[in-house]
Amino acid sequence: MPNIKGAAKRHRQSIVRRDANRAVKSSIKTQLKKVLAVITAGDKEQTTTETRLAVKKLDQAAAKGVMHKNKASRLKSRLSKRVKALQAAK
């Protein structure tokens, strides 16, 4: 445990931020899994709505600094690549 008040406060803040970041990352992973499940099912309409939500969550996480902007961009690119492959296949 920290001996200095400022260090104790910093520790409390880091715990709160860690929990918030974990929640955001978890919701992103869940949304990405939903998109991949819809893609494997082959539902085009549901794919577009789920993809929009995933892209929105990724952009928000990158803006807040939860994840690096290049990582968010890379995930969006890979996701759109799969969606486009589904659209082209049918």
C-alpha cells in the first residue's frame, strides 16, 4: 500500500480506469463475436447493422484512448474485409 496520499489517490484512480477499460474492451470483443457469428450465418442485413455497431464501439474506444487508433483501424479493416467477402459471395 502506498505511504503517500497522492500515490494512494493515483492507485484508486488507476483501479477505476482499469475497470472502465476492461468493460469497454469486453463489449468490443462481444460485438466482434456477434458480427462474426452473423457473417457465418450469412445474414446480410443483420451483418450491416452489427458491423456499424462494432465500428462505432471501436472508434469510441480509440477516441477515449482505451486502445490505439491503429489497432482499431486494423480491426475495422479486417472486419470490413470479411463483410465484403460475404456480400461478394452471394
